[in-house]
Amino acid sequence: MLASALLLLYRTVSVFGGDLSKRSLLAIGFCLGYGAPLIIAIITIAVTAPANTYIRETGVCWLNWNQSMGLLAFVIPALIIVVINLGILFVVLYKMLRRRAVVDAAQAAERNALVVIARTLAFLTPFFGLTWGLGVGTMTDPHNIGIHVAFAFFNSLQGFFILLFGTLLDKKVRTEIALMSQTSRSGTRSTSGGTSSSNGLGIFRNWRRGRDGYNVSSNESSASHSFINT
């Protein structure tokens, strides 16, 4: 969630391109997405496992709280991410409202601030994982069934929203799929004539030459909010 929010922030602020290459973005993404959780997990296990306080005494596979407070290894990073992503959401909203303020008068209905805010919140709240904020309610009022149901329901849909808004409805992703499909079909026809341009390596090279969803080149600046406006 944090990586997705930071990427959108980068694409929103640097719509005309930036200094970060695709390799740099991938390196940052892997370090943030895999390196940080690995470090947190190693430290948590090293501190709690020797004293047998890694999980709860009841046998439930969940971090211990009473003896070692190991649950904080999850709660603190999760809440930090929620706060950061909430701040990024406000930045994106501000940018979107400014962008709508200069839209042509023919699109006056789209300039409505409430419409922009509602649409952005509807897309980015689950996409940024802000529904994890409901977890605070489950901790402060653990006997409230309604909070627990809402927390489980909204967070169970996170993967679906990421797939829908971050992949299926992303304009650049659909463009890449269409290009790969066309290349495959044209290559299949040419194979019958003795060429092999449609083999797996050819498709892969064509994909590498194409623009992926994390590129922020200048000719794509107008698509920096593509999934928001889909």
C-alpha cells in the first residue's frame, strides 16, 4: 500500500518526468516492499522467539501482546503507513482539484469539487489501504462486533480493488496487453512463412521496449492520474 501511494505521489508531482529511472523505481519498490518487512520480521523474531513470546499463549497464530508486546511490530508500521497514505491522499486531492479548476468550461460538471473528492476517495481509500484504520477501532473497542465486521469486510476487498483499479482499469496496462496481443497474432501469421518473430523472446523484448505502468516519461504526463479518471 505504501509503495503504491508513493508511486502515485511521484507520478502526480513529477508529471513531466523526473530523475528516477525505471530501474531506480524498481529498486526502491523492492527494498521498500520486501526489505523493510524482512528487517521488521527478523528483529521481532530475534527479540521474542528465545523467550517463547513470539505468539500468544493460547496457541492462536498471532503476535504476542501481554508478555512481549510483539504485536507492536505489526501495529506501528501499519499505522505509520495509514498516516502517510492519508497525507498522500490529501496531496492527490489537492492536485486533482487544481487540475479540475483549469478544465475547459465544456466540462463544468467535472469541475465539481464534491464529485472529484468523492471519486478520488472511492478509488484511493481501498487502494491505499486506509481501511486498516478501522483496526484502531478493533483495539480500542474489541467487543464491538460492527467494527470487526467492517474491518474484515473492507480489508478483504483490498486485493480486488488493487486488481481492478491498479491493473484492469489502468490505461497503460490495457495498452500493453493490446500491443502484446497484436504482436502475438501478427507473429503467429508470420511464423507460417518461416519467421519466428512471435516466439516468447520476441514478445518479451517488445514488452521491454514498451512503456510499463511505472514509467513517467514526458509524453505520458497526461496519464498520471489514469486510474483515478477511469
